[in-house]
Amino acid sequence: MLVCFQTHYPRLSLIPQAPDVDLLVGVISARDHKFSFSVNMTNLLMHLCTKGIKDFNLKSVSLMVIGECSNICEGRQRILDTAVKFNMTHLLILDDDTTFPYDMLDLMFARKVLPLGVNLAFKSARSPLGMGTAKGMNGSVVNTLNRMDTEPVEFTTMACSLYRVADLAKLPRPAFQSNELNTDDHHFHKLLNSHGFQMHVDHLLSKVCGHIGERILYVETY
């Protein structure tokens, strides 16, 4: 049985961002297998291997999964280094506890703003409706309610995020660190910003990506 998740964002006019796209999809799996993630991933890859070839000149797509990873920083560094080593043009990072539309890259490439991620809702009611994982450039928590555009941020989650590998190759190593003040996601995005590669979140895509399990839903009236 083939299961496809339909998206709810309007179709955008797609203009290729680069002559050729060599994409690496990197997944860190530190948790138990989740069927919802596997279905989303299957549909994403199927879409990439059909429509993606035409819409954004997809030359190749590779999948790298690090399973039962106990050191997230080390695992993400391995994925980044692999993308650089094999001359990939773009890196898509996915977390195995997230849900996402199969054609999410259509929107991300159409935005022409990279690096680009989402303001992902928390799994539990830790913040008001519309607030998520992103922190704005003014130091406040980013609110996705009633937003359809992109916004520069200080940091957000790496789940469902897209990067140019040429930018990543210019970062010092190790690019991923965590401490009591910053998670690996926060440190990495601050590092990108400090080297002139401004991180953004896509508010429209944020509404159709989510965490597996209990989570806040974006509810809006237009």
C-alpha cells in the first residue's frame, strides 16, 4: 500500500536554484523505529526521483542514515563531512522523530533562501500557540502564527533544514558542539550566522512539519 501525505501550502513557481543539484539526505537515528517517519521518508525520496529531476534539476540523491547514534554532534559532523567529501551541492537534515510533506523541497528551493529550516512546534505544551524552536535575531522567540514568509533567525532546530554544502565546507571543525548553554542545533546555526551564512525559517513550511508524538498544532483562521 502506498501512503502519500498531501501538503497544504500553495504551489510556487519553481525556478532552478543551481544548474545541477547533488543532494545528500542525512538522518540521525538515536531512537526506536517510527513508522510515520519511514512513510514520510519513502514518499520524499520517490518524489525526488520523479518530479524533482525536472523541477530543480536534480542530478543525484543519496541517503545517509546513522542508526542508534549515541553522540548526535559526532553523527551530524560525519554527515556534513560526507557531503563535503563527495562534492554534494546540498544537504537536507532530517530528524527521525519528525513528520514532513513529501514535496517539502519544492518549496524550499523555490524560496531561494539558504540555509533554511522550520520553526518546529514542541512536542508538549511548553510554549504558547505559534511559538516553536526558533529564536529571532532580536532575541525573542519566533511566532509563526499568521506568517507565510521566511525570516532570519539566530537559531532553530536542524530537523527539516536545507544547506548549501559549499557554505558548510567553509566552517571550522568541529561544527557541532553542545553545552549547558547551547544545543548542537543552536551552536551550529550561530556558527553559520557568524560566518555570513544567515539562517532562516520558513513559516509556511513550519505549519506542515511536526514532531511525532504529542505536540502543539498551529491553528489559524483566515
